[in-house]
Amino acid sequence: MTNERVYQMPFSKVYPLLVQKAERKGRSKSEVDEVIYWLTGYDYSGLQEQIVKNVDYETFFNEAPQINPNAPKITGVICGYQVEEIQDTLMQKIRWLDKLVDELAKGKPMEKILRS
């Protein structure tokens, strides 16, 4: 799948998949939301607004209030790529979110996931 196709995916379609991935491993929707809030700066109403507006992934990240300054501390492999080596900043943000949800699903404690 090309980057452009990924960027154009509606976040409202991706979000339930992120939640399902976490819930299958015993984590909760609220924990997925917490990870999203931490990474993007959205709050509950901001996240819901993006979902209702059916924005694409690119718009979701472009309209994010603030990418967490600790986000570059997210390292490791996701989908076969070292997230810290991804040159395309939008794709890196998308992979950061994937990596955080993956860590959540693997049972990592929230304080480690949120790099605190």
C-alpha cells in the first residue's frame, strides 16, 4: 500500500481497528484513547470530532493540537520498519501510533508506553 493510500484512509475506519487490537489482548478503549491523547494532544471531544468529521489520517495528524515532545522516544520495529528511521514525518507519526497501540496490546505498563 502506498503512503498516499494510507494517508487518505479515514481515521474513523482505523480507530475501531486500533481499539479491537487492544481489546483482544485485554486492554480497553479508554487506554487506546489515553495513548492517542498523549501522542496527539487531542482530548475526548477533539478526538470524537475528528471521528465524526470522518477526516483522513493525514488531516487527523495535521490538525492534532500538539504532537507530544517525547514522541521521538518511541523506538522499535512496527510493520517491518524501525520507527525512528522513518524519514516521512507523517508516516512516522502514523507508525508511532501503531507502535503505542502494539505496546499496549502486548501488556506493557502505561507509564512505559507514555515514556514517562
